[in-house]
Amino acid sequence: MKGIKRLLAGLMCAALLLLNGCEFRDIDLRLFVVAIGVDLIEDNPGMTRFSFKISIPIGDPKSGEEKSMVITQDSSTIANAVRQLKSKVDKEVDFGHCKAILYGEAYARQGVEKVEDWAIRRRDIQLLLYPGVARPSAEAVLNVVPPTERIAGNSLFLALSSDGTESPFIVKTFSFELSRRMREKGKDPVIPVVEAEGDTMLIIDKAALLDKKKVVEILSPEETKLLNLLTRNDLRTNFPAMTDGVHYDLNIMTTKARYQIMLLRREKRLSVTRSGSGETLRKRMNRGKCPSGNSKKLSRL
């Protein structure tokens, strides 16, 4: 019995010698890519410019000492660009905290399926990326640093995720949703448009419509708000209304929409039913006093 135990112990020790150690690197030996930008190079059609916004780890994020940098690399593919990126830094590049991938408008109008497929297949990139179209370029948007930003790229992520601000003009889309709609029949993908205004401000009030692979139309802010009303419930927004010569500003707190595509002979019609509840912010009368019964009429708008 003792011999069997010694034999098993010896086999276990021999098996341990065959195990490989993990290649773990401390946090001070890592550089975290928080956002990726893709731009078209006009004078070199065969190459693409990839921008990587890298957050440099610091001791306390609440101290406000943000450290980040944007490294650009021209390459034919993003996989090759990542390999060339590692030759420009002295630490291991980590994509585990990457939360956004922005496509320049010129590049997005030619097609985003190649980079999107790479992001979906790479194992260390989350499927909860926020894709978007950048104006005037993805590199310019990644270089914007708002004064309210405490962590590299955090202002962009808070806006696109609706965790920091709730706006009826921002379309919320994840990378897995974009990839799924690019492959399935039915709904076309819609992603937000991020514009850089100077070096300290980002404007997100438009949406880009894709025909499965490339951007074909940029929606205006009002069109983007109407799109959100059709696709999202409980959207907080405001609407002007008029009844019996009185103008009202309505603060809508809850919304619900239903739409149906009807085929009438050779015509296609879209029937939309919207409902919501809220409160009156301001009223302005054109003539006389506010007519009685207006509150009942507004409750049915």
C-alpha cells in the first residue's frame, strides 16, 4: 500500500515538471489600448491609417493626472498594424480595456466589415465595443481631451454608453449588434457619429445608416431623435405642441412607439403610433388666455 502511494506521489511530481508557467506581466509592464481609430489615406489607397489611444497606468485615477498618448500606424491590415505598434513601445500592448472603435467617415463610406470582423474574432477584445463614425477623422477625435475627463477616453465612453449623459440624439450600439446586423437579413446597422470641435469638445448628435457594409447616409439631429423614438422606450426628450393658438413645450418622460409596414397594391406605407407622458415646461399664448380644456387635449398628444 505504501509503495502505491509513493508511486502516485512520484507520478504527480513528474507531471508538475511538464506544466508551463503563465506569462503574466505586472500592470506597470502593460499599456492599455482604450480606443482604436481607422482612417483612409487619400494619397495611398492601398494603405490604412490606424490610431491607437493608449492609457498609461497611474497610481490614483481620482488625482486627475491623466496620462495618455495616440500612436498612429499606416498599414495594409489592422493585424499587421498591431504588430508594428509593438515595435514603437517598450511595454506589452493590452486590448482588454478597449471600449470604442471609430471609423473615419471616408473609410466608413467604403466599408467597415474587415476591421469589424477582426475586432469580433480577437479574443482579448470585448464584444461590448462602441462603434462609431468620426468626423473629420478618427485620429482627430481620439486626440480630443475634454477638460472634464479624468481617465483617458472616459468622456467618449460615458456619452456613447448613456452612463454619464442621457441624450435623445445619441444612438447606442454595441459591436456585437453591428456585426449581427451586417450579416442577417432585415434591419440595417445604425451607429453614432462623433464630431471633434477643437481639441476639447466632442459633439454626438447624428447617426450613420449603413447598407450592411458601408455608410450610405448621415442622419440629421432631428432625424436621429425620431429614430430613437421609434427604437427605444422611455426616451427622455422634449416636443413643441400647439393647440387653440397656444404653444407649449412638453417634457416627455416616458415614450412608447409601434410601427407597421403595410403593402397597399404597389405602394409601401409605414404606420407609426407613438404615445408618451410628461409635463409642460413652458407655454406661450398667441392671443387671449389659455382656453379651457387644453390640458385634456395635451394629454392625448
